[in-house]
Amino acid sequence: MDMNTLLPIIIQIITGIIGGQAVGAAIKTAAMGQLPKILGGAIGGVGGAAILGSLLGGGAISPDAAAAATSGLGSALNLQNIVGGAGGGAILTGILGAVMGAMKK
């Protein structure tokens, strides 16, 4: 597997876990363990970045700017991966917390 393919997924997983941990800490009523927060954040991070990428995609970018942006770490550290990953991880972890909290009642 090429590093240019793997690095954005790693960024999405890490930011998703960060978003999931933030929501898990904010929602004390759900009383979630670490494993649901980590898994929800990681899966939500990849999914959120994919959804945000499909919503933001399709814009006209010059070939020179695209070549410069896709070299190295610059292609992985973009709005889609960071914001989509953190947002998706937070949303999915919040949904998991609500479901787990409702199941305990």
C-alpha cells in the first residue's frame, strides 16, 4: 500500500479518536468506556472525512496546485481529513453514547 494512500486514513482515524474522546468527556451521562469511544471515533473519523470529501469535491483546481498539494504530508493535512475526521468521530461517538444511555434505562 502506498504511503500517499495510507497517510490520510491515519490522519482521519487519529482526528476521529480525538473528536470521539472530546464528546465522550463532554457527555458524562452516557458513561461510555474507552473502547466504544475509540472505535466510534475511528470509524466516524474515516466516514466523516469521506462524506465531507464528497460534499466538497468536484471543485476546479489547477493541475500545478494539485501537484504541489499532493506531495508529502500536505495532501493528508487538509480540511477534509482533519475537520471531517474530528466531526465524524464526535458525531458517531455522540450517537453511540445516546444509544448506550437509552439501553441502560
